[in-house]
Amino acid sequence: MHHDNIPNDDQMYPLKLVEQHKLYVTHENQKIGFSQPYNLNNYVSYLDSYAKPFDFSQSYFLLPEDYLRKINEDLRCHFDIKVILMYREPIQRLISYIGMVHHDAGFFGIKVKEKKDLFLEYINNPKLQTLYRDVKEKFERVFDNVICLTTEDFFINQQKQDKLKKFLEVSEIKPLFNPQNVRNYKFELHNDYIELANTKLKDSIDFYTTLLP
């Protein structure tokens, strides 16, 4: 399907970067043979090329519920869909996300708000404050099989790995000893900002805590 037809429900990613990002993704896709217009058949063919098909994205969680319902209706006749939601500690995730936004802005030559100003803007965004619980509930309303894990403890917790094996109905999960696509865009924040975030993001922090051992 054409990416212009995919709704953008991301209130965090600065709008001035969205169009540049779309053009960049389109260009990169063309380099590996994916040309527009994109459609569902392309996606199904891509998944069918794997013996055990899977997909991963850091942005699917922001898709609106009605769009997820449409995708579920279109795909469930082809696949037994199982959704894995990987959560990162909320404040560290936000810090890294803001660093990524600044990295993208530099790459595209676009000026955005200072990192500390973005941090304050995001922690005061009601959507972000309840994001973690809202995402889980949204996906569970749409899909039959959903599991929630955390990036911090999954790779060192055998019990969580066994839980995922049972969920996926596989005999083993092989860890990758060379991390793939790992970046962490850190920047320093005064403790006052962290303390404020602990208050503002309490709902997401509390939800994240329930996923830990």
C-alpha cells in the first residue's frame, strides 16, 4: 500500500521531519527493489518468502486502532498473527527518542526544538503519559494473541524467554551475540527534569514495572 495512505498517528515525531522521512524511506526501498505503489500483496509476498514469517517495526505501535483492525482483517486469512510488544523503561526511552529526533533533524538539515524543550513538551503530552498501557489495550482489542515484554530483562531472563517460546510455539529461541541496529541517543538532563518525568509519566512507569520479574 502507498505510504501516503497509512495514517500518521505519531504526535511525537515533528511534522517538519515526516515528509523528509517518507522520501528517504521510499528512496531506500527503491535501492533494494521495492517500488511504489506499495500494496498488501507486496507485504504478503514478503512474509511468505520466509518459512517462519515475522516483521518488526518501532512505529507500528502508533497506528490508530481502526487501521490496525483493517490490517488484521486483511492478514488473518493468510497468517496466524501473534503480536509481541517490547517495552523499554519510559524515561530512558524518551531520552533516546529525543536524541534520535535530533539525529534525524541533522541528517535532513532541519532545525527542531532544543532537546530539553522537547522533553518537557513530551512529558506534558497526555497521550505520552498513558502511552504504554494504551498501546497494550489497543492491540489486545484488535488481535487475539498479544504478549508484552521488556527490553531490559528479556535477554537475561530465562523465564521470560521460555514464556515467549510457549507463546510462539517454538522449541528454542537463539540469542544474537552481535546486537543488530542498536543505537542509544543519550543526552544529559538535570535531576529536576527526571523527577518531573517520574510524576508526569507515572502511569506508563507503573505499567512498565508490572512487566518486570
